[in-house]
Amino acid sequence: MSVIRREDKEIIHNLSLLGALFGAVVGGFLVLYSHKQANHRIDSKAATAQTQQALVQLTSNLTTEEASVAQAALSQVNPDFQPDIPDVSSEKSFWVDLSPWSLRGLCAGAAMVGSVAGYVSLWGAGWLGAILTYKLIRLIYRVIRAVAPNCAAAQRLATPSGTVCTYQRDQNRLLPTLVKLFMLLTMALSVLAVVIWHLISL
């Protein structure tokens, strides 16, 4: 008899499909986010270079004394001010140099990789979780039968088969369902916490 029931296998499969969808979205989002951040860095450096150039031109018409006073004042107002203008025209970046079609292709590739990774990771986590849940349920029943053998939850259905009495699981038991729901909720909250933590750190 299989450790994992057919209903649990269906739940694992459905969760894996959701994981594939989630992985595809995350993969595409990471590519777009990296592209946007690279463009933002280049734009920030270009704006800084323009500001530096304007300030240098402003102070170039002053005398040496006035220029030193102006540079000291500018250094207090703008600590990043440097007389040397940074050259950003020759700066190369993989994300910035991407063409629109290359960016779309990279997004599609990242979505496919994320989809496969999401499906496989949730499928493996689902099977591992199902096996651990099965072991936990058996341990709980073993403890219940040791502590309170006459408890209704500890009773097993006996089916006489000739001279031998075989025991079957009661399909209407409530405890396994509660344990599975608790484990599923714990896994969902853990994944949600990790996702929120990563989004906050971005």
C-alpha cells in the first residue's frame, strides 16, 4: 500500500503547477528588475556627471581664491562633488546594452527556467512533506494508543478474514486531515514569509 494517498498526490500536483506559475512570474520579474536597476544606475551617473559639469563651468570663471571658497561651499552642500567629471558615455553594461527583443527573449527564458524550478521544488517539497506528515500522523496515533488505548481516535477498524483479523484505516478520521491542513498552512506561511522578506530587501 502506498504511503501517500491518491488525494494527497493530486494536491501535490496542483501545488506544483502553482509553483510553476509562480516561478515563471518571478523569473520574468527578476530579469525586468535587473534591467530597470541597471538603467537607473546609468541615469543616476549621467545626472551626476551633468551636475558636476555645470558646477565646474560655474566655478571656472572665478578667481583662484573664489574658486576654492566655492568648492568648499559646494563640498558641504554636495559631499559627492568632484572637480573631475565622470565619463559615463563609454560605460558598458550587459543589462543596458540589451535590445528589446533580447530582453523579451531573456524574460521568456527566465520564465521557463523559473517555471521548471518552481514545479520541481514544490513537487519535491510536497512529497517530502507528505512523507513527513504520514510519519507524524503515525507517531501521534502511536502515542495516543500508548497513553489512551480506549480512546475513540485510537480504535482501528477490524475486518475478519477467516481466522485472521486485519486492520484498516478509517477513512473518516479527523486527526489526519487536521495534521495535513496544519502542515500545508505552515508551508504556505513559510513560502509567503520568504517572498515578503525578499521583496522588502530589494
